[in-house]
Amino acid sequence: MFLEKALDSELTHYLDESEHNQGNRHNGKTSKKVKESFGEFPLEIPRDRNGSFEPQMVDKREVFLGKDLKQKTINLYGLGTSVEEIRSHIEGGRSVNCAFSINVY
């Protein structure tokens, strides 16, 4: 799933050289269920050994994604994620048609 890959990338970026030098590394994943306007789905959240990683895409205590989905979509685009990848993630193989465009001026 695209969102899980984005979370993995976020943790990898967080675990820079200084974190690695302190012994902090990837330490598996935690499973949780999150809700969007079209239903509920499981999500694997990566974690670090020290427990200091605070994901930005999906907060540790966040259960409903819809409230910040617009801003997160803009942030994903700003990080270089293509519109097609974002659309594919939101649709997620469900019977949801995501029609949007991003205008950058």
C-alpha cells in the first residue's frame, strides 16, 4: 500500500546517521485500523527501537484520516509523489473514484 511505503520512507529519513550512531534502527511495525470516508482498513505503522519516531503522515493516535486528507495530499505532492500515485492510494482498489487535480503556480 502506498501509505505504508510513505511511512517507511518517513522513518528511514528520520533515522539519519546521528540516530544510527545512537543505536536507533527500524524495529518492526505496529498494526492498527484507520478509517476514511469510504471505510476502514488495516495499516502497518513502522517503528524504531527507541520509540522516538513520530510519523507525520498518520499520527500514532490518529484513527480517522479524512480530516487531514487534503493537507496530506498536498504534502505528498510537495515531496515529489505523482498525482497518479496519490490517486491510486486513495482509491486503493476500492470502488471509489478519486477525481482531483493539483494546480501549482
